Amino acid sequence: MKPLSPTEALAKAASFCSKGEHCIADVNEKLRQWGIEGQESQEIVKHLCQQGFIDEDRYIKAYINDKYRFAKWGRIKIEQGLRQKQIPSPMIRPLMDKIIDMEEYMQTLRDLLQQKRKTLKEQDDYTLKGKLIRFAMQRGFTYEEVLCNIDD
């Protein structure tokens, strides 16, 4: 694939952003794949941000909502996913607190634990608890949250 001109890359990046929510890191990666780097890449991203194609807050809200509601991820895993997208923690936490209702969050954890419990054949309570704790922590829930809900 031949490198795109900056004008072509801007049009292609605008199309990419209009099809779904993307963060600056996603767009920078696409531009790098298309052969656009350095100052040209920064200018394209700046233009897309000014035109409303890229909005980090909107992206964070969509990411948190999708991963929490559909993938049933915990707060830790969601935050790690956003940090991989090069989004700073101070932007993440306030939006996460606003979007995720703690009562619903804990109910989601209880539901996940109950579903997982049905699939385990362990008779020993110690081994069963260990597997449930590991499962929930892999989904991004804290150890304390899991312990509060594991006996339910």
C-alpha cells in the first residue's frame, strides 16, 4: 500500500472517525499505518478534534459503558484498557464514577459469580472460592469487592 497524501489521510481519518468512537491513539495508529507521521499526523489529529470527529470524553464514556454493560468488566479492567489507549487516569475516574452505579455494579458481580458457580464442579469450598475469586479478579473486580459478594 502506497503512503497517502496528508489530504487523503485527513479524509480517510474523518471517515474512520465517523463510523465509530475512536481515541487519539487509535487515529495516530491508523495514520502511522497509512504512512503519515510527525507534524502532519499531529495537524490531522488537531483538525479532527476541532471538527468534533475525535472527542476523548465521548470516547471514554462510550468505552466505559460498552465494557461495563456488555462485556461485564470490572472497574480495574476498564481503567487498564483505557490506559492502554494512552488516556490519563485523571480523565477516567470521574467519568467512571458518574457512569457506573455501584449498586448495579455489585449486582453484576453477584450475577457473574452465580453464573460461574453453576459451571464449576468443585466440591471443596476452599478450591471453589479460589476459582471464583480468580475469575472475578480477571474480569477486573477488586479482591475486596469479590470477598464482599462471594458468600452470597
